[in-house]
Amino acid sequence: MSYKNQTRGLLACALIGLSPFSLAEDSQALEHVIVSGTRSEQHSVEIPASIQVLTAEQIKLSGANKLVQVLNAQAGIQVNDVIGNQGRGASISMRGFGANSANNVLIMVDGRKLNNPSLAGPDLASIALKDVDRIEIIQGSAGTLYGDQATGGVINVITKKANQLSGFIEAGAGTDDYEAYQGAVSQAFNNGLSYRVSGEKNEADNYRDNNKSEYSNVLANVGFENELFSLFAEGQTVDDDLRLPGSLTAADIRDDRKQTFTPDDKSNRDTDIYRLGGSFNLGDNWTVLAEYSKRDADSNGSLYGGNFNDSTDVDTFEPRLAGNIDTANGPIVITTGIDYEDADYEYNSDFSSTDVSQDVLDYYAQVVTPLTQSIKLTLGARYSDFEAKDNISREKNEDDLTVYQAGLAYQFNEQSRVFLRRDEAFRWANADENGFIMPTVDFLKPQQSTSWELGMETRISSIFLSAVVYDMELDHEIIYDPAADGPYGPGTGANVNLDQSQRTGIVLNSIWQATDSINVQLNYSYVDAEINSGTFDGNTVPFVAESTANLVLSYQLNEHWSFYADAQYTGERYAADDEANAGGELDDYTIFNANVRWDYVGFYANLRMNNVTGKEYNGYSGGVAPFDYNYPAPEETFQLTLGYNF
């Protein structure tokens, strides 16, 4: 079998929902395929990086209805939630980033970036879990392949593709007046045409006062594919209306953790997304791929006693060439391309205005060369050219940089492999950050980092084990310093560049297929995140837990009943913005979630239970008392979903 056909066969296994760690009937070899790991099809065992895959089947068993609920149980991930509904306002932290995590982890859907040219985090609420085929999690820096903001890691959500005529309808209800309705239909025809249409609508009062949400999401995709080329067009519209309960002090929470002091605050957002793309095969070994996407997001509402409106328009064009050259030791895999992003961000309120245009033009290339049949060498580089213009002050900021990647992957037998990787990453300061800086600074410097990772994966009988040790050194990390001399005067706070900071840690993950019906996953992550220069030299980066751990159990009782449970431990950490480490560490906590699922000839029911013990904790905490600010997370919640697959 040729390499290309073998890769396509393995990819097909992933697409139909097989677990990436499942054992073949006659083999216990490590064998799974990751598309996003190299922006081209490759065996993941040849990639010098730790990559996790969550399949649609795993998502289904969990009963989760929010992306955050799925990611929160994975190794090396911490979730920050400043609103409490696990949707808009939630951000993902990897590799020891705290309050600035939203701009240091790259979130994508089918390779399209959700990250913004502002402090607003990626809109995780815009991802409907029922549309998800699998989620690929790349641990650690990936700046060479993905560019800006891929410092702590990359999460790529792959949506479902049409096959035979199929679909589903479902309805759900739960605590806090939660109601949800979803449906989808898709089909691929023999002539190469295909379509998929899906829709979702939900609303809830949510846990806090003044936290009502109303949400709708409609997506349509049409495509055509034959042996020579493929084309697709996609449109999505998201309407997300959200009331904002605001923060509470610790004293307020003791009085009433559900109360709000901002009864009029709200943020209503409408987002329209369009994508066009395709691929063209240049013979058996080379493919040209290209995609154009446009995202327009408009928001309006009330905040801090005043009105606001903002708009974020992002246009991207990403052509690339992927292919391989056959050698005696296997193929040399080459990926090269251009990433162009044109972003406009405008914000107007009763207190301030921002109007910034930003262009980023990148060129990148990566080559994976087999030194022997079991050793693969990866080399890559990216050049990034950045230009930002303040349309109010007419000031311009122009800069450029180059980052490099090198790695070795050695599969010393079918069951085990090791890898060593050095990867550089970067992120450009966004519009909000450059709009709130020290008077002596014109523009913030780009944040740059160098990561070293040593990893191991092995399978012993029915147990899969992985371990990654990493060290990341950052120059000019961009953070908010509440003690800096800011626009409002000395000591009023500003966004600054640290001279140096560092993250050192380990991520351990294990998956045990105990029986044909019982699966156990246990992971542990440790990170030492430290500021190495400036006013806070030697202090711990705030809102980063040194230790986190997760235990996930799934049990398929029979063809009709399955059970799922997870425990999520978050260790002690300092509150956000407490770079001085003056407020003492927040208490650690453990959250328990569970799901019961029933299936029968197409009909199904899920009973999802979140925080089943009613643990009182905060989704986000910042500052030092009496100037602390906290966002209480929900206590126990329940959702019952009924549906039918056809």
C-alpha cells in the first residue's frame, strides 16, 4: 500500500469516530493520524509533539453540551470563566498562562482561527458540539506552523463531513430554566456533491442574577469532490444575547454568591462567518490547498454604567502546498504556505474609543525527513510581517520577526516512541493592549518564546501512557501590571512587556481500556510559572495552578446504556493580577461531573450532571482584598436531552 493510500485509510478511521488510542484487533501498535499537527496528512507517531484527539464518540458519552465541559477534563488544560455559563467569556489556558491565556492559546475550527485582534477571547460559544467530529489538542508551542498566539498550544475543532443521508433532532431542558433545541441533516451524493445543514437554539437564566442568555447558531455547508479536486462553501450565523452579572468581592459572595450589582449590564453579539476553499491534486504526491474566510462580529450593550458597541472584522487567506517525496526510508513530507490576515477592530463607549486596523502576512515552511525508517527529523521556519494602524491617532506600528522549529521523533518499536522538540513562538500585541500602555512607551514589543520538549508515548498491553517534560522561556511577555504608571497616572496600571519569564512543567496522561466496556483516563499536570525579571522577579505567575489532575471513567453497560463520570482537580493559585503574590493562594478544589446515556433504535436520552456535589468555587478571581473581584461558578446543574438519529 502506498504512503498516500495508507494515510487516507488511517484518516478515514479517525473520521468515522474511532478512538485515537484504540487497539487494532491484531496489534498493540501506536497508530493514529492527526491532520492539524502539520497542516497536512501525517502519521502522528512521526510528529515531534504531544497531540491528543477527542472523538465524537467520546464527546457523546460525556453528555457535554459545551466545548469547555469537554476540554476541562483533558491533560494540561485549565479553564477560566469570567461569566459562568461556560460559553462566551470562557478561555483556555495551556502551558501556564493566567489572565492572558486567551491570547496565548490558538483556537481553530477546521483550521480557521477564532482568536481576535483584541483582548476578547475566542468565542467558544460559537462552536456547536453536535457539529464536531473530533478535537485535536496540540500541547505546547506551534508558532512555526500556526503563527501569532500559538504559544501555549493549539486546539483545532474538526466539524463533521457529509456521508450518507443522516441527521438528528433533539430537545433539552435543565436547571436555571435551560432549554435547548438542535437538529442537523447531511448527505453526500454519488456525483461528488454534498451538503450539511445544522441549527441550534438555547436559552437559560443561568446561575447568577442578571445572567440570562439567548443563543442561536445556524450553519450550512455545500461541497463537491472528485479524484482531481475538491471545493466547498460554508456560511454560519450566530446570535448570542447575554446579560452580564459582573464581579463580586469575597465579602459579597459570603452574603449572596448569586447577586449582581450590575443589573443593566449586557452584551449582545451577532457573528457572520463565510468560508470558501478547496484543494487540487498535482499528481499522486502533491496537493495545493487554499481557503478564504471572513468573520464579522458586531456587539452592543451596557457596561459599567455606560453604553458600548464594537465590531471585529477578520479576513484571512491561507494557500499552501503539501506533498511528499519518496525515499528508501519513507517519504519526505513538505508543507509550505502563506497566511494573510486583515483585521479591523473598532470599539466605542461612553468612556473611550478604539479604532485599529491590523495586517499580518506570514510565510512558512516545514520539512519532515526520515533519517532512518524509525527516526524522523522535522525542520521549519516562519517569517511574520506585522503592521497596525491606529485610525484615531494615525500612528503606525510596523515590525517583523522569524521563528524556527526543529524536532526528532524516534519510534523504537511498534508500541513506543520518544520525541525531542525545540519550537519558537510569538504573539503581536493586540489593539486593546497597545491602547493602554505606559506614557513612555509608543508600542508594546512582540512577545517571543523558545520551548524545549521531551516526550514519550508507549502502550503496555491495554494501557496507553504518555509523558512530556517542557521548558519555555519568554522574552517580552505581555501582561497587565496593576502597579505600573499608566494612562491615568503613576501606579494606576498599564499593559507592559516583562523582560523575561519562564514555564517549566510536566504533563502525564494514561488511558486504560480495562475491559471491552470500561475505559479509564487519568492525567496530571505540573507547571512552575515564574516571572524572572522586573518588579516581580521571582514571583509566581498569578492564576496558574501549579497542579491539576483529571480522572475520567466511561462504562458501556450494554448496547442501550452507558455511564460517564469525571473528577477535575485544580490546585492552589494566586488571583489574577496579583503579580506581587500579596493576597495568598486561593484554595484548591475538585469538581465532579456525570452523565447517563440511553440509546434504542435511533432514539437517545442524556442526563448530564455538572458539579454534582454543589461545590462552591469561582470560575475566575482577581485582585487583592478589599479590591478583589470574583466570578462565582454555578453549583450543581442538570440537563436532560432527548433526541433521535436518522
